[in-house]
Amino acid sequence: MNIVLGFNEFQQQSKILAAHLKLPYEEVKIHHFPDGESKITLPQNLPEHIIICRSLNHPNDKLVELLIAADAARVAGVKHITLVAPYLCYMRQDIAFHPGEAVSQKIIGKILAQHFDALFTIDPHLHRIKTLPEAVPLKEAIALTATHPMSDFLQTHFNNPVIVGPDGESVQWVAEICEQNHWQYQVATKQRLGDSDVKVTLPKFSYENRDVVIVDDIASTGKTIEAAAKIIQQSRPTSLSVLVTHAFFVDNAIADIQALGVKNIWSSDAIAHVTNAFSVMPHIADSIKAHHLL
């Protein structure tokens, strides 16, 4: 029988995954030494197939502990390890713009492929590649999208919202959210001027008296969302909300967005955050079942 192993900071999500897979859950125990090193302790008598669940935001310490856990599992006799990492780190750094820059996507992808047999993630930040196995060279490196859980969640709050995508790359993604409900959507054009400086242009459209939802895969500084919200508010919508897969919202991002009159700031539980409003773990569980990895 399989088992789900999780970590303390992602315990709630890991338990949801285990429940939907009808598998037992156990926690990987971590002791932190004063010098910053970690001691990893796995449950005893592990089965030959296990699932390790950990989201890899703030990844550096988490990655080291994850790799130690995977190797310890192999020593204990585990034959197949599936990694569920709803947020997959280092996917943005996919090209070297200057001499000497490391292409971290390929480096981390190779390391993960050496330690795990299968990988499931949600909305990885892939720019210049089309499939996740190009970054993580595994036969079963599965990149899921949160579009269906998002659509289901929005149905419980709105009858006919307008969905706004943040940039040209979001067209297919936003369209999929709207498809099953025949909702309207608009897609912005984004010009990034720096890490926290963006310019957003929206097509001409009247948002007046409409419920509008800005949807994005990830919110870090929140500047893209802010720029879009400022434009939309000029049309006096009935309400303005934000929905993202991966919530970072660093520094004063939430307060700055709320100051623009945004009513709701929602996120999936792919990253544990105060804005979490719906879970993507059942969606991941369904995909694991579909790929016969139990």
C-alpha cells in the first residue's frame, strides 16, 4: 500500500491529498540544529511506493531537506517516489541573459529527476518551454493547471463575472476558466520595466456594473495586479476581486491592492497563505489516480 509523507508547514494540504487518495498520512520529522542544519527522520516500515508532498516556495532549505528525505527513503527500501510539489521552484530562471548566469531551471530539474520517479505540480512558471519534462527530465513530470478548480470556486460567488488575464501568455489559461460557463474575458498587454515596475494596457471594454476578477498564476509583488486594478476601477465595476494560484504577496502587496478598492483577494492552497480560499489537492489526487501511480 502507498503512503503520503508530508512536512509540518504543508500538513493540511498533504492530509487533503491523502484523504482523496484514501491513503494513510505520516509526517517527516525535522529537527533544526543551532547551526542551521536539519535532521530528517522518516516513519519506519515504509512501503515500496510512497508519495512525498511539499510545496517548494522559499525553496532553499526545503530542497535540501526534501532531497535528504528522498535518499533516506531509498536506503529504507522504497522503490518508487512520487513528488507532489504544488509550487515548483526555480522554473522562472530558464535562460542566461548574461555571461556566468546559471540556468537554475535545468539544474534543479535535473536534481529532482535524479531523486524522484514522478512529479506533479500546478501551474509551473514555464516561459520558453512547452512541457514540464523539458525542465524536469522524467517520463511522468505532470504540470496541471488550476483553471478547473478556479472556475468551480468562482461559480460559488458570481453568476456572470468578467475575467481579466494579466498578459498575452494567459489567453488560453483565462479562456479555459471561462469556457464551461460562457463567461466573458479580457486579456491585458504587459510590459515589465523592472522587478516591481510594470505597465499594463487593457483592450477597450466596459466593466461598469460588472463583477470583475483579475486572475493570475502567481502574485509576488502584486504590481501587475495593481496596474490592472487601477484601469478597471475607472469603469466603476460592481466589484473587483483577485484570484491567483500561487500567493506570495510580498511586503505591502495585499494592503496596496486593497487600497485600490479590491473586495476579495483569493488564492489556492498550492502555497500556504492567509488568502487561501480553495484547494487544488483533490485535483492533483485525481491526476495521480489517472496516471495509475497508487
